[in-house]
Amino acid sequence: NRIIAVSNSVKNQWVKYVNVEKITRIYNGIKIKMLKEKKIRKKSTFSSIGRIYPLKGHKYLLQIIQQLIKLDPTLNFNIYGDPLKEGKKYFDSLLKIIDKNNLFEHVKLKGFTNNNLLMYENTDFLIHTSIYPDSLPTVILESFTHSIPVISTNVTGSQEILDNGKLGLLIPLNKPIMSARLIYEYINDLELQNTHIKNSKLSLESKFNLKSFETK
């Protein structure tokens, strides 16, 4: 009788099959505990956070990294998360790419961690490279609470949270050279990062707070 969708991205998929009046969009609420704001400076450590499987775009991330370190060889990348049990073959293919392109100096596979605070403290930028629509990636919302600038592929879900680029940097799919150039420009634009951080906090408090979620 009723469908509740977690985002407009999901809602728009369902309107093809169900009367739109039956569908309600309710954003997930998260516990918002804004930590001490980081000082905006030029930074160098990127983190990819989430389960390791093909749709999350880790191979695309490695393509981007290859291009980025040509522009700035001081950059570092942490990949947090483990593969599914049946995902060992995919994980091994990532290791081969890292080895073949001599990326172990720049890329660290951190596995799963329960220590979110330490993970975010060691992160200057979140880089989220899903290659498939992502309903509502919570990792982006978590990054907002830590005042971390977000870089994401321009797929539905991520695009929605980042308000079409007003709250973070959106990069194209299947264009690693262009994406690397956009990221390089972004990490050197401290004013834009600061604007995105301020806007993301306002969005977080107005759209994704627990009280609003519970009420709706």
C-alpha cells in the first residue's frame, strides 16, 4: 500500500512501476555529534571507506590514483574495508593492479576497523568512487560530521547528498585523467573546501538529523 524510499534516487526508480502518490521519501537520520573543526590547510591523505566489491569502483579509484600521483607524488590513499567472502578474486585483482603499477608506496589497504574516530582523524579527504547508483551512502554523511571534504563520482545517491556539487566535488565516471585533474585543483582550493564543509553541516542538520527522521 505504501513504499518508503531512502532517497529521491530510489524514489525515482520506483515511480516507473508504482503510482508516485504511494511513495514517500524519508532520509535516514544519523547521530550528529560535530567534532572540533579541522583547520583548513593543504592536505594529502585520501580515504576510501566501505565494503570492497566491484560496484564500489575500487578499480576506477586505482586508475585515478595513477593519474593523481603524476600531478603530486606526495599524495597517500587509505582503503578501508574488507571484501565479501565470495569477493576474494576481486580483491586479488586489486592487489595485482597495485603491484603492477608500483602503487604500494601510495596505497594502503587497511581492512575493516571499528575505530571510526581514528580512521577519520587520519583522513583529509573522503574519496567515494561508486560506479553504480548508490541509494544513500552514509559514509558521506559521516564525513560531514568530521568536517572532511568529500569527493565522489557523479552517481545518483552521492549526487543527491552533495546537492549537485554544492557540498563536495563530483567527478565523472570512466574518465580518470579528467577526474585526477579536478581532484588536484580541488585539493589546492582551500576556500572551496571550506565552503563545502560549512554547507554540508547545514545540510546535515536540516535534512539528516534523527529528530526529523523519527518525526517523518
